[in-house]
Amino acid sequence: MTFLHPLALIGLAAAAIPALLHLLERRVPPEAEFPPIRYLSEAERQNARRLKLRHLLLLILRTALIALIVMAAARPLVRSRAAGGGGVHEPTALVLILDNSPSSGAVVDGRPLLARLKSVARASIARAGSGDRVWLMLADGVARAGSREALLATVDSVEPGWRRLDLTTAVARATRLVDAEPLPGREVEVVSDLQRTAFGEGRADIPRGVRVLALAPPGQVVANRGVAQARVTDGAVAITLAGTPGGGPAPVTVRLRATASPVGRSRDVGRALASTGSSASVPLPSMAPGWWIGEAVLDPDELRADDRRAFVWRVSPPARVRADPSAGPFVTAALAVLTQGKRVAEGTDVSLGERLQGDAGKTVLLPPADPALVGQANRALAARGVRWRFGASATPGPVATARLAGINGIPVARRYRLEGGDTTTVIATVNGDPWLVRDGDVVLLGSRLDTVWTALPASPAFVPFVDALVNHLARGEAPIGEEEGPAGVLFQVHGADTVGATVSGPDGRESDLTPARADVVRRAIGAEVQDEAQFAAERFAGTRRADVSGLLLALALLVAAVELGVATRAR
Amino acid sequence: MADVRRIDLLDPAEVARLGGIEIVAQGVVEGFLAGIHRSPFRGFSVEFTEHRAYQPGDEPRYLDWKILARSDRLFVKQFEEETNLRAMLLVDASRSMAWRGAPTRLTKRAYADRLAAALALILLRQRDATGLITFDEAVRQVIPARVKTGQWMRLIRGLLDTPDGRGTAAQTALLHLTALLARRGLVVLVSDLLFDRTLALTALRYLRHRGHNVIVFHLMDPAEAELSGPPEVRFRDPESPASVVVRPRELARAYAETVRREVSAWRTACRRHGIAYHHVLTDLPFGMALRLLA
């Protein structure tokens, strides 16, 4: 048995009052003459035993009455096995994880899923007592402490967010939090749609004594598909769909909008069919130089947050290139083709050859044809502050790169090993050795662009490679990042120039609304999945106690009635 | 229906405020005799001796109708005693008799005096020799039974001259009485009977054995019949050092039962020996107390 107000037990000392009064009260009673004292003595003699018993009974009853009232005031709690969420519980540390990730915005049975989750969360917080310590953790992973009223207000104001919630991580953090609290009860309640994608590969380490409850997801699996990714590559946008498995292909519309255009004006530029888990490519029209924003849009379904995803790309003006004769005939021919196609122009923005042009602009540096000039080239590189240098000749091998897909696997017969630089600047490798790198304004190749060195000049990918080399690699590309957030684009500016952009949208894993199996949940976060009724019954059940103060008061009332009866019966 | 203006039926305390014992007794007797229409103590005489003026309470059968017809005046015929009734009133004057449970009531002694005076007046009016003995732990006053004029006032003086005593020794007084009563007669004991019942009954039984008619008035204040008082009180015996601390509320029922048993024991014992026993509370109108004898 425990007590809600144990300090009140100090009042038990008052139970000694009747006995003390009996022992200490030796006041002199008033005196009076009474002639028939013989009758009185006779009556007292005949009733002495009964009176003694009565006095003893009254003493016991009065002591018990005070003790019962004091104990009732202390609110005694006894362990309760009663079903339902009633009763009181011992002070408990509770972290309530309310999953307001984008998937909580799904509409299930005509009602937003988050509304159901909020209702359950409200009930949990409302059941918390003054001795409990409660935190509310949303999809952002921040544990918010506060009074019950403040947390209820927070729950009321929760809307579907843009952050994905990793439940395994969240539960691990929550259990650590409650485990640090020196309270009799420690509990973590997971109020979520329990997406299977919300559980990582690992499992949360649940400390002993911490209970984890998980609300069961809706019984109906909601069909959904969403745009997981949209990226512009080589004049087309590649669109990847994610979502609940099943269902046929869905049409995806691509819309474009120039950054200079008024907000909301857009035009459809393409349409494709794609299935969940697959990608589709929609060619983009030739655009004038500048930043462009596009949007891949699906037809509306139960989860609107992932029905559209923005993408952005930059169309650069043709690079002005000057090729040194030492670059070789293949490079000269490729540049002629690119010039004709207006992909490059004559100029000094980018120089291409085997010699560095002082401190001028961007340079694509090829290894010198004469091995004796390698040292001179390395010194020039060092003088420009480039950490890369030409090393020894290395073994032949195929080109491997992720950024220039067209040249993958093209054989390289001769090459210098590129050494000394930062591996993060490597663009392509041969046999694992850096072969194409970029350091500052200098792009360094391990082989000359000649068929003696590599088969690349003879391949169809050569002209696009040279195009990428001068237009993208040498000049550098504006960074385009991606992050979670509402579908949109955020540009980074430097002075009057736009130097980059960030595309935001929901995590693609949020589109798959398939709930995790109970065994997966149990393994990942150590929780039993329970429906709403079970969840309500199990809430605080680990420390639930029945308040027996009412029973004690009733007993006190009964004792008082008996005391009254005994005290007045003989009168 | 009783006439509430009759003095004998009024509250004894109120009646006592009307005057001295003799006035109260006369008023009581007048009212009492008017109420019962016949004397409770019929004389034993059978031979006519004289006439006297009719008084309320005289039996109509003793009216002399001839005189009434001749003179239109009421006279009753009186008869000569064959054997004189000798009545002796024994009044307990012990300390306990001077007690009353409330200031608005008479003490038991005051009640006894007035009741004895009224009795004496009734007896003397019917020419019964009446005497008085007052006693506490000893016999205090002895007025032999006489029927002569002024006897009643002597009896009144005897009552007034007897102060409240200390203890009670009824058996002593009763034994002394046996010596004073050479001829058998009527003995009326007016007492609260707060003494040893066995000893007292021995004396009374002896009187009864000697041929006396014995009447006992057991006086009791209403507060002695029903125990009440503060939550806790030390009750002290006025006649001895004895005292006891009690809580009246918790002992009231047992006390009332004890009193009931005691009264019942007195009544049973007296009846067994041919003694008339009357339990009288001091708030009982005198007329009602006298009526007990009728």
C-alpha cells in the first residue's frame, strides 16, 4: 500500500488523543449531594463490568475513527487489478510519442489519422496526475516537458509535420529519458500509425522497468502513392514513386515554372506513367539559361502531402573554351562539334591542354605527352595551390564514375596515377585510383584524350563527356540540396547571384502506409500493439492503484455510527 | 373532572407558598374532603353523641334530615367511639429528607411535614387521637396521641420544632414507638426509607404483630427516581462520608432499574406483612397523596 499524501499520516498521532484524554483527564468533577447514593452504588456495582467494556469499546471505536479518517486523508492506494483506465496510479514518468509525421495526414475512414492519434494522446495526458512527469515527443524528436494543461494545448495545436519519425530511435531516447527519472512508474506510449518504414533495422534497448505501449494502427491498410524523388539529369527529370505496395501505374504530370514567373503560373511539359517503387523519365524542353523549377504531380489520394514534389535545375550559358593544340585532335574535333551545336563558344573561360595557363580561369589539365614534362606540370599545379599531382604510370583499366554515366566501363590503356589530393574531389576512377579529379579551378585527367591512352575519344560518349567537362566540371555546378520539408524550393543567393538551391519535400518512406507487423514492433521497440480499448486499460497500469480512501471514509462513518449507538444506548 | 383550583390538587411547591404548614394543611384537607365526599377514616363509633355543623366532605348519610327540615341548617350526627383510634405519625427528619432535586420543588421533609399535618387534621376532625414522633438517628420529638382541642397545633409545633437531623435510625425510633403505643392503633410512617430495609421491616413487622395498622409513605424526589445531571459528577451522601463519581447519562437506565427494584422490594415486603405501602413523589399534589389512603 502506498499513499498519495503520506505527510497526512502524521495525523495518526491524533489517534492517541482518546487514550490520552482517558489517561490524563483527571479533572475534579462537580460535587452534589444525592441521598439515594445506595441505589447509585448498587446500580454501578451491578453494571461495572458492562460499563468497563463499554468504555473500552468506546475508546477503541474513537481511536479507530480518528485513524480511519487520517488514513483516508492520506489517500491510500492499493494495487488494483480492475480493468479500465479508472483509479489512480503512482507517480509515473511518461513520454508520449505523438507521431505527427507526414503520414499522419492520411485520411482514414473519412477522418484524418492525426485526429485519432491526438484523441488518444489527449486521453493519456489527461489521465496524468500531479505527481507524474510527462513529456510530449513529436516527429521532430524533441521531448517537451510541461504541465498537463500546457501539453494538452500543445497536442491540440499539433498538425501533420514534414519530418519523418524513426520510431526505434525515438523510443530509445524516450526510454532513456524516463529511466533517468526516480519515479515508481516509467512508461513510454507510442501513439503512431506504426508505419513499417518508421522502424529502422536496429532495435531500441528498453531498460528494465520501463513499459512501452503502442497504439494499434487502423485495421485498414490505406492505399497511397507519392513522389519520392524528382531529379533533373541530362535534360530529363527522373521521377521515382513510393507508396503502399500494390496498385497499377499512375500518371505523373511534370510542370515547369521559371523562377522569374509570378507565383502559381506553371505549365505542363510532360506526363508519364509510373508504378510504386519504379522510376519514370520525362524529357525537359530546351530552356533558356537560368534557374528553373519544376513539379512532379500525382493525382490526389488519401495522403496529400506526398502527391507533389518540386525539383530545380540550372541551365548554364555555353562555356567559352580555348583549347591548346597540345590537347590533341580529338578534343579539337569535339569542341568543333559542340561549337556548332552552340554548347560552347570561343573564349577564355575554360582552357583545355597540357599546360596550366598561369592564374587564368578554369583549366582542364591533361598529362603531358612527354613524360619529362610531368615534373614541370606538377610544379605548376603546386604553384596554383592544387594538391593533386601526376604520379607514376599505372595499370590499365575501365573507367568507373557515378557522375558521368556515359563513360562508365570505357577502357583506359595508359594513365598516370593521380595523387596527393582530397578523395572527396574524385570524379572518376580506374582500378580504384583517381583518374578524373577537380580541385578548385583545375580539372585533372590521368590520361590524355587520345585513343593511344583511352578508348574514350572513339566512343559516342566522348562529345557529351567533353561537354560535361567544360560546361559542368570545369565551371563547376551550383549545388542543389534536398531536405525534408513542405514541397518547395529554397534558393541560396550571394550578392545578386543565385549560387544554389535546396529542394524540400517529405521523406519518400512516408508514402508507404503499410503498418508494421506486431512482431516487428515488439522486436524493434519492445511494445505490445494494442487497440484503443486495450491501450486505455493498460495506460498507467504498471503503477495503477485503487484509492481506498472512500472505503475508509465509509468505514469511518460506520464506526462513527456504532460509536454513537454505543455512546447513547446506555443513556 | 378534577377542579384544578382545588388546593389539594395543585403543585405542592405552589401550595407551600400560600402560607405556613397549618394553612396549607387546612386548605388541603378542605379541598380533599370536598373532593371525596366521605372521610377516608370512618370512625369506629356506633352510638350517637351529638350534632355538629356539616362540613364539606362529610358523608350525606350522616346528615340529620329532621334538623334540616326544621331549621334549614345542615348538621351531621356524630357517634361515640366504642374504641378510640390512636394514630401515631412517624415523620423522618433525617438529613436526607432535607434534600430536593430542584429549587422549584419542596424538600422531602417539607412535603412530609405538610402531608403529616393534613393527615393529623383529618384524623383529629374525626376525633381520632393523633400523636407525632419525629426522628433521625434518634427520636427528636414525641407528642403523645390525644384528641383534645389544640392537639393539632401541638403537632404542628412539633413538626416545626424538629430541625433537620444527620443520620437515620428508623429502627430505634420504631422500637421507641412500640413502647409509646400501649393500645393498638394506626401508625403512619412518612420517610424516604433510605435506611436498612431489613432492620426497618423488622420494626414495622413487630408493630404489625402488636396489632397496629401500619401505613408507609415512601417519599422520593423525582430527581431520585430518574438520574440526571452533568456529564460527570461526584455524588455525596448527605448522611455519611460516602461518595461516588458517576456519569449520570450512562448510568441512568441502570439506576432507574435499581430504584424500580427497590420500590418493588419495599412494596412486596410490606404487602407480605400486611403493611400499606405508598410510593409518593414530592411533586404529587397532596390531595392525590391523601387519596392513596381512601
